[in-house]
Amino acid sequence: MAAIKTILGLLIAVVLGVVGFAYSGLYNVAADDPHFGVTR
């Protein structure tokens, strides 16, 4: 039972970390930035 709680806790922490990173503004998740010159 302790292993399940540990895995569930880690999973929740990872999900919260990913969501927090996306909302922090460090990674541009919008589609309004121009692409590289080769792909235009």
C-alpha cells in the first residue's frame, strides 16, 4: 500500500509540475510565434 501511495504522489507531483511549467510562461504554448525561416 505504501508503494501505491508513493507512485500516486509522484504522479500528482509530475502533473502539477508540468501544468505549472506550462502556465509559468517559460514555454510558449501559443501558436502565434513565427516558425523558423525554412518552414515559412
